[in-house]
Amino acid sequence: MTDKLEILNDRLFPVDADTLFDTFSDPAKLGAWWGPHGFTNRIDAFDFRTGGDWYVTMTASDGTDFANRWTFLDIEAPKRITALHHEPMHVFTLEMSFEPEASGTRLAWRMLFEPTDENQELAKFIRAANEQNFDRLAQVLANGDP
């Protein structure tokens, strides 16, 4: 139970936990799938350790750039990553868990926002955008290394 606005997405991917975790911990792979459909990424800094920062510029299909800053709060390979998103618009915590199952690994995302009116309105968009992230991740996994 939480007093935060909670957005949950999960999907089973047909790979082991180490392979799935690597698609996030390797910035070249991460840049190939991060974000909803139509976005490209430029990763300017990626200090993948607890307390480290990640700076990524996401570019929409119309050419609009969105600079994002994250801080890694907790990393336990290949089980969990927790990160704080600082900007540009929404401050939230993202908890990612990598759970082995018989047919692959389940990636679960738990996003925690302040329950503001604006964030309540964005919740439906964010759920759909997360599914697009998962679609892009599935494509990268299907094609091998980017």
C-alpha cells in the first residue's frame, strides 16, 4: 500500500535474467529501445552504479528533444534496478524487477508519482508508453545486439 500514484506494467520476455538485465545495463543496447515508439536516444552520461547519474536526450519523431536526468538509487544485478527520474516534467521513482520464470524472465516496472491532478491525467498515457517501451525491447531482443 502506498500514498503515491502507482503505475504498473510487466511482460514476460523469452530470455534469461542476465540477458534481459544487460539490455538496460549496457547503454548501447538501452539507447536502442528506451522510450515510446518514434523516439531516438542520445545517452550523454551513464554511471551505472548506486548513486550514479544517467543523462539521456530523447528525441521525438517531430525533432523535439527532451533532456532527462536520472539517479540510480539501487542496483542488484540481475534482479533489480531502482532509479529516480528528476526531469524534464515528471519526478518519479521507477522500480524494475527481473524475475526468472520457466519460459523466460518477467520484467516488472513500478512507477511511483505524487498523486497530483496532472499525474493522474498522465497515468493512462504513461501505461501505454511503457507498453511501447516493452515492444521496442522485445524487438531488440528478437534482433540480437543493436
